[in-house]
Amino acid sequence: MHTANWKLPTGNFFFTRIKYNSGNWDTDQRMPSNLLHSLVEYTTIPVDEKERVVELSSEEIYKSPFCYLSGHKLVEFSQQERKIFKTYVEQGGFVFVDDCNHDIDGLFAKSFEEEMARTFGSNALQKIPNDHYLYRCFFNFEDGPPATSFELNGWGDDLVHDYLKAIQINGRIGVLYSNKDYGCEWDYDFRNKRFLKIDNTRFGVNIIVYALT
């Protein structure tokens, strides 16, 4: 964490999934191991192979350099969850939030954006430009966020979202928010990457590298 009070935990990087009480948080179960495999393949970052699940109401989240939050249903934090989430982000934490419905008018998207407005203020969540450092901090994505195969699959809003949103704290992303359903896009056994022309998890590497730098 980049803050005067906290230090980045020493030892291996670990993937933390946030468990929140209001919705279905346990999605895309193969995605974390796939993304961790990519970190091993492309970077020198030492990793733990198993994801950790931390309840949002627990201060254990403060030990995590990177958190993931996703779902299809309602997002409505309790008072304790909201307090922990806000403190974590404002003191240097990073949360990647992914809308599994890939639908800006869906329940997850609407309720999550309302929750962020309650937590950080009505204008805190904003689109980030497609030339943001996030898109070139490791691999280069000249056109911004890569599209997913789920965006035009007939479900959700059936749109390609050519942007991501973020809440920035002191010029640095603390909450990165996607309606592109990267979780489902990366939810496969990492051994199947050999069948892909281009490894579609490379953008996930950028997200984690950005979170750690």
C-alpha cells in the first residue's frame, strides 16, 4: 500500500476476493488461479497459488495489496462494510470490481454505483481516459480496455464498453470498475491458454502491476 501509515505486505503476492453480505460474491472460481499463472509466466512477482477470501466487515482486508469484488446481484454494504471499504481505499488499497452481468442497467451495476456514491460522494466514480497509465504499465493496450467475448453474447446490454471507471485517491486509482465481465472472460483452466492466439489475461497482469506500483 502506498501510504505513510501502511507498507506493502512483504512476501508473496496474494489474490484477495472480497466476500460481502448483500449479493453473490463467489463468481468465476477459476479466474484467480488463471491470473496468478499469468503473473508467474510474464513477471518476476512471487505469488501464492491459492486465493484468499476475506469478509469485507473484517479488518483482515488491510493486509491485502489487491482485492477483487464481483457479482450479479445486489451490492449494498452494511455500515461496517462501508467503513472498512472506504478506509482501505483511502489509505492506499486497490479494489478491482467487475460486473458479471456486463449490463450498465443491471442490478449489480446500478446498486454498486449507488453504493460508491454513498461511500465516496456522487461524483467520485468517473470514466478514465484510454491513454491512462493502467493501459501501458506492463503490456501496451493502445485502444484502452480490451473487449471481452461476453459483451456481445446476447446477454446483458449487448454493448462493448470502451471505457473503465475508477475512483481516484490523490491521483491514483483506488477502485477500478468494469462492466466488461473480465471475470467470466478469464474463468477457464490456465492450461487452455495454449489454444488462444493471444492470451486474454494479459490485461489482468496490467491491473495487478498497476495496483502494486
